Amino acid sequence: DVGGRVLSAGLDRPQLQDLDLRICDCEIGDPTGVALGEALSKCLNMSSLHLEMSDTKIGDESGISLGQALRSLPKIEKAFLTLSNTKLTDVGGRVLSAGLD
């Protein structure tokens, strides 16, 4: 998760508009997912996001952080998320899906 948090810190760019990020088949967990959510919430010009975090150990904390981040992005028009084979349950999934409304 150290590398994932460093990667997330590098995404803390308010001018970022489009992001295609695929982190799959690795050992990242909630520390990375939460850090990613925090970084994305500062990308106020983000209009398009494609995020894939499949075959990872992310869980509800990540889902909650990412959902909150999506709700805070005023210019988001397209969001494609693939989060298969994770530890995400209905608890984090509800918040994440609410961020897509």
C-alpha cells in the first residue's frame, strides 16, 4: 500500500481533467483506496474517470472514500468503475454508488 499511497499523492492535481487508472491483481487495500479518494476529491476539473481496481484487497473504506470523492467533483460527466473481486461489501458499495448519482 505504500506505493499506492505515493501514486495517489501524485494525482493530487486540481487541473487534472481526465484519468484512466488501472490497478489490478495486486495487494493494495484500503489505505490506497482511501488515499486515492482523497486525491480525487481535490481534482475539481475532473470530467472523465475510468478507474479499475479489480483483484485487489480494497474494501468498504475505499468504497466510502471514492463515493465521497465522486460526489465532490462538480464537472464529472463520465465515470467508469470496475471493482471486481475485491473485499467491497454493500456498506461501501452503497456510498460508492450514491457518488455516481
